[in-house]
Amino acid sequence: MLAKLRDICLGFWSLIVGLGVSRKTGFESAVTEQYPDAVFNRPFKRHGVPPRQVGDCYRGILALRWDWEYEIPTCIACRNCERVCPSKCISGIESEGRGKLRRATAFNIDLLQCCFCGLCVESCPVEGKAIIHTRDFETVSRRRDSLVVDFEWLHERGRRYHPRPEGVAVKPWPPPEATRRSRQGTESGRDQ
């Protein structure tokens, strides 16, 4: 009899504590946001984070950088990123030119397979990295095939994150000294 009375008192006490918590939190603003509407439309900080901002170390969607000085892609089609990728999401790298004049003309990344590990960025030998992580975190699409992105899409994304610097004059590509060196190399090869 005493045990039953104790159980009833404990049950009643737990009900009062639960109602107190509900009363205290019931009048606070909701923590859940209606994504994507609330995230992009709110003008205020929520939990100390302004809208659409991610951390400095965040590895988002990949992009290819653009060389604004020569108006060409910075990717030299060395295929290091394709070799090192653990999920094999990078494919279809094609190039034109030879030696230091070689530049990528085709490049595909399957964002469905990509695990955003960053090994492709680390293995890139180009100064300033040809392939980079952006801070975009939305990889949502209604069609799976739209998440296999091509060369133009990757460069458009790269141009958005690295716009043309002020005062950069466009130089002709290939540089005259590089074409002279490559012609000298082919002529000396013919003479032998």
C-alpha cells in the first residue's frame, strides 16, 4: 500500500515537472526553421549564426578556378585529382596542348558520389589550386542527372567565388616566350 502511494506521488511530481518545462519553453521562439524559406529570408542571427554562413573549414561543392590574367582555365589536366579520389567521382578529364601549355577542356564531377573529403584539392599541383571547395552547402536537385556537373558548370561556380580582380589586364594565351620554347623543342627534335 505504501509503495503504491509512493508511485502515485512520484508520477504526480513528474507530471508537474514536465508541465513546468512545457510552460517555460512553450512561449519561446521555435528552433526549427522551415528550410529553405526561413534560412534565406531571415534578416537576423539565429543562435549566433547569420543567414547562409558556414564555418571557415567547411568543404562544400567543388569548383574550378579561372585564370583571369589569360582568360583560361587554371586546370592543367594532370589527373592527380582523378587518381586520388576515393569515391571515383571525378572523370572525363580531357586536355589540349602539351607541356606547360596544356589546359583542361572537359571535366566531370558526380556530386552524388563525392564525399567532399578534399583530397582532390590537396593533390592539385597548380599554384593557388585549380580545384577548390566553395562554401555552398545546397546540393539538392529534383533530378539525379543534374548532379553530375561538367566543365562549364564548375568554371561558372569558380568565377562566382573568385571574380575578376580590379585592374587585371588580359594577356594573350599562350605566352610568346612559351610558344618560342615549345617551337625550339620541336625543331631540335626534328634535327636529330
